[in-house]
Amino acid sequence: MAEAYIVEALRTAGGRRDGRLKEWHPAALAGQALNGLLDRTGADPTLIEDVIMGCVGQAGEQSANIARSAVLSSRLPESVPATSVDRQCGSSQQALQFAAQAVMSGTMNCVIAAGVESMTRVPMGMASILAVKAGFGRPHGPAVEKRYPGVQFSQFTGAETMAKKYNLSREELDAFSFGSHQKAIKAVESGAFDKEILPIKISEDSDEMHTVDEGIRFDGTLEGMAKLKLIEEGGRLTAASSSQICDGSSAVLVVNEQGLKDLGVEPLARIHQLTVIGHDPVIMLEAPLPATKKALERASMSIDEIDLYEVNEAFASVPLAWLQELNADPAKLNINGGAIALGHPLGASGTKLMSTLVYGLHAQNKKWGLQTMCEGGGLANVTIIERC
């Protein structure tokens, strides 16, 4: 079987809700990421055989196959097909895994995996909320309700349940969250993000460039975090220990050996292991823990052999529980900060984190990287890569 290689990975800097990226239509924002891959690799656009794009809010401006609209908003020819993927927060990580499977099978040689989410222009939950308001029913249906009687599926409840299950205090959650911002500040000041961030204008008609993640609290304090109101009465999490609503796009170019020859490029990383699992949809966010164990077992590796981890910071309780369960080294986790500081543009976060992981391995001259994220419905993807 052929191998799957990453030859380029990039992301836009995150934009806060109603912030610096609010003027971008999501299709055009995603198109910028696609163009960025072409520019950086010098790839012949006609060699791209598919674009697989993650997007969670597939409604409004992100409906009608946003991936195809992104291709038509880019310099790719209209002959390049595209499809949109929804595996909730792991949508573009799943897009990456689908792309890897395509080139490993030999049915394609060059595939772009990407993601986009404008949470400003398509607010979270819009598709289901509007349907309910219009009288067209709710998700899940009677069979699911019968299987889980009386349950209201909620990521917030899941995050609080994890905090309690793994005995994580408010103080621990706040400290981790403050650390995420501090690591992100250090990354910005040291230029650690320079290779992964694609500079873009704040709007198509502006000359002002957006190059720094807008959610980072450069003046934040742990004392300030401690004063914030709890999300749920009697809970442990606040807005400060939760991922930030964010606008952004990201993309990764995935090829096999023939693709490397056709494009005339060198790989940045080899995709070593792909795993996805289903888990308890009620606690919902715990799936990365058993998923990581399964991925490591399938790869015949231990957690100690992994040099860097990117575990999405949907809520601080998720990576902290992951560290505890895996007995993993905190110094290897989200070394440049995570979604608590940088933002979580839902469908774009998978390939966003992969961009950070790839360039983190190169910057530190490390070999093995692991990425995982919790996903709505009790799902989790795990991808293990080897730096080339």
C-alpha cells in the first residue's frame, strides 16, 4: 500500500466573533487557504484530484456543499471536485484521514484536506435551531430518545461531567487555561506560528493584514479568570476555561509517492496511523481517551514515544483528563497554546491543529506527533504522524 504524506499545511489566524474576519464569506475564506497551498507548493492546480473540507455549520452561507463553493472561490479549476464533511469538531481531521485513505489506496495521488467555519456568519447550532423554529423538528429522532430517555445531549454537561469524573478543580481548570494563553503569547512573540499562518486581508477590499490569532489575552491574568461566572451553577468551568468562538480556515495537501513525483516537492510529514471511534454520547467529550489508547495499540507505540501532542481544548477538562488517563507528559501538550487561547473554528480545527503539529515537530526537531479531538455525539479521531 502507498504511503500518505503531508507536503504543506497552513491556517489563517483565528478571528473572534464579529472580529477581524467577519467580512469574509466562508467560501471565500476557505478559498484563501486553498490558494495558499498552491502558492506555497507551486503545485499545478490541475493535479489536485479532490478537495475534502470539514464544516460543522452547513447552513446559510456554509450550505450547498461549502467545499465546492470554496473551490470555485479559489484558483483551482472547476474540474476539481469537492465534498463537505461533518464529523462535528473533528470534521477537518476526518477530511485529512479521508484524504490519506484516498492516496494510500492509490485511487488518487494528490488531495487537499481542509476546513472552514465562520462562527460569526453561521452561528453554532444554526441549522438545527432554525429548523425547530420553522416547525421542521429536532435532530436525533424517537429511536435515539428511546435509547437515551430523558437525556439532553450537551457539550457543556459533558465537559462538567468530565471535570467531576477526573476530579479536576476550578483552580486546576483556570490554571490550565491561563497557561494556554501564556504559551500562545510566547509562540506569537517567538515567531513559532509564522510558518503555519497564512496572512490574509481582513476583508477582500482591505489592505490591512490579519496575522495574529485574535483571541489571545495578552493582558489576561489568573486573578481575572477566577472572577468569571460559572457556565453552570455548581459547576467548575467558565468561559475562560472553554474554547473560543472563532472564524477561520485551514488546509493540508496530502499526497502519495506518485504525488510527490508529480508535484516535485518534498514531504513535511508521513501519516502513520489513523483511528476514529464512537463512545458514550452523553458524556460526549471523553472519546479521545479510549481513542488514543486504541491508536497507540494499533501503531505498537507507547505514549512516551510520542514527542508532541495536540489535544483540542474544547474545554480545559478534556486535555487535563486526557493527560491523567494516558499518564502523558504535560510538557509535550499543546506547546503553543490551544483553542482556549487561539479559538476553535469548529470545522477548520482539525487541519488547523495538524498545521501546528507539523511545524511544531520541525521547529523542535522531533519525530512523532499525535493529534486528537473530542467531537459531538461521543466521537474522536486520532492521527499519528512522523516528521520527514
